[in-house]
Amino acid sequence: MAKLEAVLWDVDGVIAESERDGHRVAFNLAFEACALPWRWDEARYGELLRITGGRERLRHDMKSRSDAPVLADQREALVREVHAKKNAFYAALVQAGKIPLREGVLELMHECRSRGVRMGIATTTSRSNVQALMQTHLGAAWEDWFAAVVCGEDVRSKKPDPEVYLRLLSTLGIGPLQAVAIEDSPGGVAAARAADIPVVVTRSDYFADAAIESAIAIGPGLHQRSGWRPSLRIAGGVSGRVGLDDIEAWCAQMDTVSDHP
């Protein structure tokens, strides 16, 4: 394993638990604002997360709705309208403090910055959503924290396609074994692995029981040292959380683990 040069972050489910109480709530508010009787409960939204991307989930859901527009251009216009309103509602939820960062995330980001390890964002969500979340938690100069940011509208194919990660590697000018991706979903893991990037998986609410293949580490979150495979020393570490030394150790040993709950 080459020297670790960059940590590449997924956003939804990794940086913040933003799906259930953020995007799902915002979609329901957008449906109401568009006078649509549709609502996504937690279970239905969990099913829709198998589809990557908000617009894509809307298109998929409309196929099962008899009251959705029949003509393709009208359906696409409704997708654009709902998604735009949803993004505005999501930004308002973030700014109201409804979507905190996951524990341990900010600490690891600070550690990367202090030790000169670059960071990138690899996400299928919209740039406006990333900006709303990051600006709220990191401030107006949030983009200075990241050497590269690749969002859903920047790629032609979303995860599990590796395009988002390949673009990050190209922008950073590094090879896949000089980076590590932090993901939570099977699709995100597949995208990083297809780009030959080692993956650390932090289990999220919606993917707590998802099957994960070929990660270098799988655990409950960056905030705690127990419950990880490969295991970490419970005592020690950086204030009881997962630190950069731990991630570098996983990268160095490059043992892959899978989990089928």
C-alpha cells in the first residue's frame, strides 16, 4: 500500500445521517408544495435508496403511480419541479440544525487537515445539497477543506458506476492505492472498489443490515472503537474514536472483509 494521500468522503449516510430525516422529509414537503398526494414513509424511502440519485428515485416511483403524468415530457417537468423544491426544503432543514454531522466525522476531518492528508467528496447528491450541509457545519469557506468535490451533476453515470471516484483520482493526480473511500452503502462500496480504491464502511441507519463486499474495514461509525472488523484496540486511539492512524493501518494491511447480516 502506497502512502495515504487522500480520504474520499461519501456524503449521505457517511458525513451525516441525512436520508431519513433530511432528504425523505424534504421530498414529502415538496410533494405537498406541488399539491401531490404522494408521501414516502421510512420503509418506502428505504426501498427507493436502492435507486441512486434523487431524480432517479422520483422517476422510478412514478412508474408505480396511476396519477403520475403519462407523457414523458410532462413527467420529466414534474421531476424537475419536485426536485428543485425538495432541494430548497433540504437546505432549510440543514440550516435549522435538523441534520447534524455524524459523530467522529468532524474530528477526522480536522485530523486530515492538520496532517496534510487531502480530502475529497464523492457523492451522487446535488452540489446544492452538499453546499447546504457543508456550509452550515464548516462555514462559508467549506470548499477550502476539500481538494476536489464531485457531485451527482458532475458525472454521466452515478454509483455503483466508478466514474465519480475515477474523476476524483484524476483531479487529485493520485493512484487508487493512495486513497481510501469512506462509504455506507453497497452501491457506494461497489463504485469505489470498481475504481480499485480501498473502502472503509461506516454503517448508517438505512444500510445497517446491508450486505457489504470487500471492504478493508466495517464498523458502526467513526465515533467508537468497538464493533469494528478488523478489530481495533478498545483502549487508546484518539479520544476513543477512529483516527487517521487506524485508517492508515487498515490500508497497510489491506485485508478485505465482507459482512452479510
